[in-house]
Amino acid sequence: MLREAAGAGTTGPREAARAMAGTAGPREVAGAPRGTALSWALVRVVWRVLPWRVLGAAGVLGAVMAAGIRLPGHEPDAMTGLLVLRLAALVGGLALAFLFDDPARRTTEAVPVRRPVRAGLRLTLVAPLAAVWWTAVLFLVPAAARPPAGAVTLEAAAIGVTAVALAAASVRLRSEPDPGAGAALTLLALAVAVLLLPSRWNLLVPPGDPNWAEAHRWWAGLLVAAALLCAAGLPEPLHRLRHTPRGRRTPGPGIPPAYGA
């Protein structure tokens, strides 16, 4: 169900390929350089194929969780606020795991746009929206129940970047057209593993705990490691498709897909 939601609203392969190959109509290119027309065509196509249903559902769920603390009859406290924000960060990370889903990756024709550009554009389009969403979630939590914003934002950033890195690595290593489900499950497994860590390595400490600063140094290290893994996963997949003399597609060095990441 999640995979179908992530791919919903995707434009047809031929339309996406024409747009990204710079074959926009006369109205789109009139009075503009070809490079500019190609750039805007690429932005429009990538915008349309983003998994908006998954991202939107996660955004609404996270906001509702944060706003739920304000319900009458509930006395907010710091531990409740921290728990809700950590759960909202995990929900956001699970949605970001679907960022690179592209069911047409193995079937569409070649275009002169490399994968790092396409993947970077997806990140560029989604990152500001994710930042605005997280800011809203923070302020939905009452001030009395809100933990230190910088520290919990560091945790959320590490979770989100880890999810994106897992999806990027799946595409890079296996040319997986829909890495979202696998990346989301891996992220959940990592979250469970963090819960099972011994107390001396616990990363989910509350504010005021003696290990609070040390735990967030580990969160910062995780963020850097995830960012490096994400960067390593952005180049073209190691196992791509090529055409045999008979015209059949088989794994091997080849051409990038028409759109997506």
C-alpha cells in the first residue's frame, strides 16, 4: 500500500522523458534559452513524481501527534513532549525513505540528465518543506513540554538523513526502482536496535540526564555518517540496464533512467 501511495500521481514515462530531454512545446521554449527550458521541464517532472501522498500523510500525522498534547485535560510535561517529537521525527524519516521511489526506473528511455542531478533536485525540493514542517511540529508542542529545540532537531535530522541514505544506497547498489519500503523497514529495525542499546550507550536520554551531551555528540556523528553515505549513494547505480544486440535489456553498464532518482 505504501509503495502504491509513493508512486501515485507519477507522470507517464514518455511524457517525463520528453520533458527531461528538452522537447518541451513551443510555448515553453519561446523566448527562453534551451538550457533554461530543460531546467524548468526537469523541475516540473521531478515535482510531479515525488511521493506526495506518503509525505503528506506523514506530515499530517506528525502535526496531529504534536497538537494532541494541547488537548484539554492533558497536563503537558517535558517527557511527553520529547517522546512525541521523537515519534514525529521517526514518522517523518519513514516518509523520506520513499523519496527516491520511481517505478519507471527500469523501463523508461535514456535522457541526458545524470542521476546525481535528479536526486539532488528531489532533495532540494523536499528539504525546505521538511524544515518548515519540523518547525511547525516544534511550536505545536507547548513551551512547558518542549525539550531543547537544537538537540531534538539534531536527532530528527539524523533520522531523516539516515532514511534518505538508506534509499540512495539501495538504488546505487541494486538499482532498486522502489527502495522506500526496504529503507523504511531498515530504519524501523535501526530504531528498535537503538532502544535495545545498553544504558551506557543509550541515545534516547531525557534532558537533564548526565549523558545528554554525550548522546547528542553521537547523534551528530550519526548525522555526518548518514550524510556521507547519502552522498556515496547518489551516483549512477552500479548495476544498470543495457541493450543487447537483440534489443533486450539486461543488467550491466548502460544509460540512466528517464526520470526519478
